Amino acid sequence: MSIDFMVGGYFTAPTSQTYQVVLQAKPDLFYLENVTSWGDASAVTAVTSNWEKGLADGAAFIQTQAVTTNILSSGVLTSGGFTFVDTSNPPVFAALATSGTDIDKTTYVVTMSDTGTIAVGDWVRLYSTTAMLQVSSYAFQVTAVTTNTSITLGYMASGGQVMAADATAGFVQKFIPNKMYPRWAYIAAISKATQAVINFTGKNDYTVGENISFRVPTQFGMSEMNNKVGRVLAVTNSATVSSITVDINSSGFTTFAFPTSAVAAAGVSQAVAVPASSGVVPLNGSATVPLNPPGTNLLDAFDNRNQFVMDIGAGVLTEAASVYNWRAIKYNEYTAGP
């Protein structure tokens, strides 16, 4: 059987021990090798692992290094392995209940006895958040995970919104967002300043010079921002802060604040930002001077940014900071002749 494609590369495992490899199509085989620890006397760890088309999500075949003579023991994982994802048609994840102190009103640490497959960088949606209904149906990106103990919604926390009470119950559902563009971003906070800063609940993909419009329901207070269009002057996407600065003077606006849980119980739309138009790419290092000749931020009115991704879990990335080689192979598909 001939090979349709074979691609490969290497990466250093992050501290979260999860990683995503972008592929050109769904492979038939995927191999992973820990090149740092192979033959290391102190490293009794998974040194090779692989995925085959047809395996369940999170599964993997692994070989674990037992001693420095390179004797290997084989095993099978049912979780923490490989999951192939087409972001235009992602899998559906089960909802997981909060527990204990549930959701902290200031730090947005969500306590959970079962965190499932949620990892740092994943998106989750909250719902049925008793006593904190104003965040129900909002989407958040996860910044920290303590397995089967808690997850942290750090981008929301960095916005500085403090709710009236902790949630006493709720559900968390992981999801993989579709990457069709333009798309909206959920607003966590809006500052009152000569150049307004808008914080989001997860990383944003806006660009300097792009024009952004805002939908701020009256229940969020800053109704003056509703339907306004601003030009992006700066973009921040750190480990815990996602924000843009726009050329809108909000210093005289009323204060932005999430509605109470009681108000949200009657029904309220989310506060979001949406791309309005491309704008002009500014000169490098300047927020106001355009490129010459000019360039535009958006390539098209509708941009398909979806990807094929191999999601690699902590069950096979057993050592943070180790270097891993990977290879993806797809075979040509032939049918029997007449």
C-alpha cells in the first residue's frame, strides 16, 4: 500500500503535558517518540506511543521503558492518549457537575470532583450556575487544571468582575469552538478610559487596525457602548489576560458590570464583541500610521480557519520539557478491481 502523505516534526512538551499538532488531513497512523528520555536510567516512562485510525478518543498504544537496557513493556490507554479533531465538526463532550464550593465569585475557580478531559487552553461553557446565573451560557477558556479537583477561568478573573455570591451548583461542558471567522468574543469587562480596554473570557484573534463593534445589553450597565464601532489599537493575549484597546472614549460612560443573578434569571443576552470591518493594517510599531502601500486585516468577508488537529494528552506526554518527535502517515485508499 503506497503512502498518500507522511509529515512529521518535533516539539518540547509543555508543563500542562498536552499538545496539539495541526495536520493536513486525518491520518491512518500517528507515532510519538520521547527522544529525551530514551535510555535514561532515571526515566521510567512512556517512550513511544501510537494511534491508529478507528481508536476511541483518548486511546493510545504505548511502550514504557522499564530499565536502561531498553526493555519495554507494552500497554493500552483508554484516556489521556490521542484524539483526532476536525474543528469544523468537533466531538461533543459530556457535561460535568461542579462540587464543593462550586464557583468562586472572584477567582472563578470551579471545583469539580471530575474534570474529565479538560486541559489548560480548553474552552468550557457554564450553565445552571445557581446563585451566579449571570455567567450561565457564557464561554470561558481554562487557564489552570487540578485533575478531579478544580479548573480556573483566569481570563474572566483578570477582568476584575466580582459577583454578588459564589455559585452553589452548576455544570461545566467542554467544547471545541468552530473557527469560522468573523466570530464574536465574550466580554468580561470594559474600562472607563479615553481609550477603552475590553477584556475577554478567553484568547481573542483580533488584530491591530481592525474595526470592532460591541453588543452590550442594558443589563450590563454600559449601554453607551452598545453598537459602537472602534478601531483596535492594541491586542493582549497572555497566559491569563485577553484584551484589546480601542479608540473609543468611554470615560464618561456608565460602569460596565454583570447583572445580578436575579436579573439574569429573567433572561439576558451576553455582552460580546464582533468584527465590523477589516480596517487598515498600521505601520509596524505605530497604532495610527498605515502601511504604505496599505494592507487590510481580513483576507475575506468570510474566512474558514478550521483545522485538522491531533490532540495529544498527558497519558503519552508523560514528561514535561522532554523533546518528542512525531510522524503522521496516511495511506492511499484503493478499492478492489472488477
